[in-house]
Amino acid sequence: MFAFEFMRHAFAATGIVAVLSGLVGYFMVLRGESFAGHALSHVGFAGATGALLLGVPPLWGLLALTVAAGLAMGLGGRGTTQGRDVAIGLVLSCTLGFGLLFLHFLTTSATRATALLFGNVLGVDGAMLGWLALFGAACLAAMAVLSRPLLFASLQPEAAEARGVPLRAVSTAFLAIVAVATAECVQVTGVLLVFALMVGPAATAQRLTASPGRGIVLSVVLAVAEGWGGLALSWWTDCPTSFWISALSTLAYLLACLPGVRGRARLRA
Amino acid sequence: MTVGDDLTGACCDAAGRMPPPGPAAPPVRLDRATIRIGGRTILSDASLTVSEGAFVGVLGPNGAGKTSLMRAILGIVPVAAGEISVFGRPVGRGNHDIGYMPQFHGRVVPRLDGRSFIAAALHGERWGLPCDWGWGRHRRHDAAEVDRVLALVRATHLAERPIHQLSGGERQRLLLAQALVGRPRLLLLDEPLASLDPHGQRAVVALVNDIRRQLGIAVLFSTHDLNPLLGVMDEVLYVGRGAARLGPVDEVATGPVLSALYGTPVEVIRAGGRIFVVADT
């Protein structure tokens, strides 16, 4: 299957996106912000369809809107859990609605919508691969600087604030990184299935190991394995890639939840 | 790692501009301090001095501002008027002389082990990678510091267990260990007895007192009920209605003083070595 250029591109794109998703997703799950990522991807849908309407590549529309929404969420501050749920739910439906409106005006074939909603990793070209690598590297560099105060602030916000961690700046910067990671992830799994790569591997890793160092590595390894596994399976079965990635992601999590798996994993660790 | 080191340097420079602490600078000193939060006055024109190595119980009605007072000492809540100083220096964020144990809200407990939880607090304010990603001398040094605080709170055996499997008392010990990271000279403990049974409460009070004596550090310990602290605390600090009163238990926990602080007639009854504060109805 590596004889075809589009497959080589697909594997490279999935690899880049999976590394980023595994890392960023670990902190999202730790901070209880999984649904923030989900909402950002929906915001991105409106951005991507809006960009298509304007004749701009959808990635730019995606990035512009997810980052803007991420910053707004970060600066908006921490409300109550209930308030946050309502806000995220409203943003979700409102932006999907706008996405639908833009699609309506586009009047192009429905494949574009399907590609955005469920991903089209087989359509990634060389230029897109370059952008994915560039933004991926930028996010990794940002996480290398941010991860230490972010971990402290995620576990004990009050104590971190007392020791001089700028809470709001750290959480806003992280949401901006989540936004970029989400926009990248949409290229592989589509808007509706970003959970498969961003939350699934991270949640599985947190079930299997109680150390953040090992957890992050495991989350990244799982994301890459599930992404590449999904590609290979879709090659052999001729089913959509995103279906296999989401299936593998769910399967891995369910296996990790089986009684006894955790204990054995801990003994080995 | 280098980024983090630079930041510490900058932090010390910032502190260096402040007057150097005198040998007898008290751990906490309020000089006619006023604290306001959202238009509500927590403290008004309050003056008091906490002495070196003292165990001070912080009491007062719910919502009187025990947490706000601690956050003001940490430099998070601004001082509206007057001055609060810590070891002779005006309060400021990121003061490494203070260890802070916040109230443990019903937050989702992370699926991490105790060691990682404490390690996250170690230089957690620096930029860079988490400390268990370090290597060489740094990593050994950091691991030794985590071991030290775990031993201090007698929780070495809890280090490898996931926090969500621990009991409330065991979690409190890890939170206390986290506050001791970096060798602070003043401990601010916010309601460490909340949601503990009487046995657990006695254990936490005894542990804090042991650590205080061993390290010679001052402790501010807020609580709802002063009885668990009787015989252990040197002084009691009552906060209420914008006023604060610090002194020996026998002088402060009296009907007239508490009536003024609570703003309602209060009777203080001593029986069987315990003190009961009863609102007079």
C-alpha cells in the first residue's frame, strides 16, 4: 500500500496529527476539557465551510475560527460546570448551524461536507502535509515550554496560583494549542470524530498508567497506532479510515477498562 | 530546563529589590491592613503579628474571610489599605517562603499517583517540561525533594498509589506534602480538617504539629471547630465582621470577644476540656 503516493501522504499526515493529538489530548482529559475540544472542532466546521464559500482553503478558515474560539474560551474564564456545559452546547449547535448555512450557499457536491465532517485523510496533498508538519511542530514547541506549569495548574489550580503560575494565561495558551491541534485533527478524522484521536488514546493511557510522563508517551503511542492501524485496515477492508480509527480508539479504551488490565499494566510499569 | 532556571533568576531579582528581611522579621504581620473583595470588606484596619514557629488556629463564621486572608498573605487578593508583610517583605505572588494547602473541593480526582501529584508542585511555576521528564542531576535532586516531603507527612507508602483510590485523610497528607515542597518557612492550611472523621482530624493536627516542631516553621491552620486544635495551637486568630483578633485561646475565645466578632450574642462554655461556642438565642 506504500506504493501509492496518497497512502504515503496519508500515513505521514496521520502520524503528525496523532502525535499532537495524543499529547494535547492527555492534558485535555486531565483538565476535564474534553468537550472544549469537541466544541472547537464544531466551530472549525463553520470556519471551514465559510472559507470554502470565500474561495479560501478550508484549513485557514478552520484555524482562524478554532483559535479565535479557543482564546475566547480561555479569556472568558472559568464559570460553573453547568454554565460551561450550556455555553459549549450552545456554541456547538450554533456553529454547526452556520456551517450548514454556508454549505447551503456553496451548492457544491455533498462530498465536501462529508470530507469535513468525517475526514478525508486520503486526500491530503504534499502542500497540506507541509502545513500540518509546520503547525504540529509549533504546537510541540509551545507544549515543551508550557507543559510544566500546565500540569501543576491542572492538578492544583489554587496552589499553582499561590506559587506564581499565571493561571489565566496558561489556560488560554493551552486552549489556543488545543484549537490548532483540533484543526489538524479535522484533516484526518473530520469534525465529528476528533474525539477518536484527541480523547480516546489519552483516556486509555490515563487508565493504564498513573504517571504523567509514561501517560503522555503511552497516549502518543496509542494515537499513532490507532491512526495508522485505521489507515491499514481501511486499505484492506475498503471501509472509511475514520470509521476504523474511531473503532480502534473505542476498543482500546474498553480493553483498558476490563478488570485486571490496569493492575497488570501497573505491575509492568 | 534552562528556561526555568532563567525564570527563577528573574524571580530572585524581583525579590531582591525589596528590603532584606531582618533577623527578627515575623512570619506574618498585618499593619492596619484592609482587604476588600467585590465591595465587601473582609478586614478593616487590622493589625496583628504572628510569631516565629507559632501554631495559629484561624477561626470565624462561614464566609468571614479566612480563605481571603490566606489569599491576601499569598499576594493573590490585593491589600486595599495598610500593609501585610511576610518575613518582613510586602506580600507578593509566588512567594517561596509560603507553603499553601488549599481547600480540597469536590473536584474530579486525577488518575495519577501521589508521587506525580507532588512532583507537579516542585518548581511547577517554571516554564518547561514536567519534572519527571528531566534527567541526570536535576532529576535525582527533584526525586530526593519529593521523597523528603513524602517522609515528612509519613506518606512514603502512598507514593505509588493512584490518588483516586486513596481515602480523604490520605489525600490530605499528599496535599500537605505538596505544600511543603521547596522548604517554605510558613504554612497556610485552609480547612485541612474538612470532611475528616474525629480520628482523622486528630491525626492531621498531630502530624502538622510534628512537622511544625521538626522544621521550626509557623503554621496558620483554619478550621470550623477549635476543639481539635486545643492543646496544640499557641494562639487563635478569630476573623469576623471585618475585624481580626489574635491571642491566647483563653483571652480570645470568650463570650464578649466572640460576640463582637460574630455580631450576635455568643456564649462560650467550657466543659470536659472542650470549648463550645453557642449562639445565644
